[in-house]
Amino acid sequence: MATAFDVVLKAIEERRDDIAQALISGAAKDYPEYKFMTGEIQGLSRAHAFITDLVRKLEQSEDE
């Protein structure tokens, strides 16, 4: 059964992949939009890392 963390992580991954695909296909109409899109990918990646770290810490605390 998927946890809330799994659902959020999957949504982050899908959004990050969608933006990356858009960048690859040249969807950014100008440099400011390109910078915005890459910034969004960075933010999503950080959020993903924070949540993954939190899940790991919660699992460790359950084992203790």
C-alpha cells in the first residue's frame, strides 16, 4: 500500500520529468523561462531529497 510519502514523491518525480522533457523538446520560449524551468527542477529535486531523508529517518526511528 502506498503511503502519503510515496504519493508525494511520485508526483514530484512526474513533474520533474515533465519539465525535463519540455526542456529537451525546446519548450522554453526564452532564457528567463529556461531559468525558471531549471529552477523548478532544482526545487523539486531538493524537496524530493528532503522527503526521502525524512522517510529514511522515520524508518530508522521505528527500528529502534
